[in-house]
Amino acid sequence: MQQFGSFTAHEVLKKLRADNRKDYLDIFHQKRRDQRHEHSVWQDVQAKNVLGKEDTMATVQVDFYSAKKFDLNFINEKGEKEHPVIVHRAIMGSFDRFFAFLTEYTGGNFPVWLSPVQALIIPVGEKFNDYGEKVLRKLKSAGVRAEMDKSNETLGKKIRAGKTKKIPYLLVVGEKEKEAETVAVNFRDKKEQETMPIKQFAELIQKEIVEKK
């Protein structure tokens, strides 16, 4: 076991966690470890998924073994070769596991800044596609991830499809909106629909994106 003065690496970690009022799980003495774990200490962040299974979300490991195994060294201040201590750091674990937990936690209702599609423009009919394209261009120029539903489905089906995809904002455009240069905003988290100028909506969603809401 690697020594720090008169203390082993595990004793140092145990004291550090005690000083910060954190529990210390001594896996090394609970079950037989291979040679790598014999010369390493690590801290993990564990989380339970919706099925109650515990997974490792993040880990930091101090490794005293690999440098010797692969003969990694540096020249110290005495001009002598010395094996370094290697720190393995995976703050998010694997990206697929991280996003799986994020999806479970949010139920797919990602915050606006993280949503793949932040606003969906829904023309009430094909003849309003040109105005929808105009709205789309303005939102994209404002840095908003927006799309438009040009399908021939009914308005109700388009709105249901957008809600199923959990898109934060559904913007309905028709005759009134075209004449007034506005959008009818359907919010993901409330039932009321609100009509507002395109510029006002762009400013509203930009604020949410910047503030990461």
C-alpha cells in the first residue's frame, strides 16, 4: 500500500472524508481487490436510476500502480527518475449514462437551453407557410433552435405531436398573426396561450437560454 509519511493512502482519504463529515466505504478491506486497486484510492458519486439500481456517475481515482507497470517516469529535483502518481478523472462518467440519467430526471422535459428543438412553428394551413418561414428565419438569426411543421396534418395533430416531443414552445401562426406580425405561443408548462410580437418572443426565449432555465 502506498505510504504518505506514516499514513497509507486509504488512511489519508478516510481522514479527509471524516474532516468533511462524509462517510467512508472501505471496499479494500471488505473484499479482495486486484493489484490495481491495492495501490489506488478513489471517490465515486453514486446515483440510483428509476429502477432503483445504483450506478457510478462520476469518479476520481489516484493511481500509484500504472506508472510503474508502464515504466512512466520523470526527472525530479534531485536529477533522479521518479514514478508519477496518475489521477484518473471522469466527472460525468460516460456521456450516454449521464444523458440517460438526465432524461430520467427531467422526464424528457429538458430545460429550454438544453432542448434540441426550442421552438416549433406551426402554420394553421399551407398558405401561411411563407409567414412561418419568416418567423423561422428571425428566430434562427436570434440564435434560437427552431423548426417548422409543414406537414398536411390538422392543427390539433401538429400541436399534439409537438407536445409529445416535449418542445418548450409551439408557435401557431395564421391570418391574425400574419397581419399583426405576431405568434400565438403555446407554453409547455401551462395551458394558457399568449399572443405576442415575434421580437418579444425572441427576447423571452433568449433570456431563458442565457439564464439556463
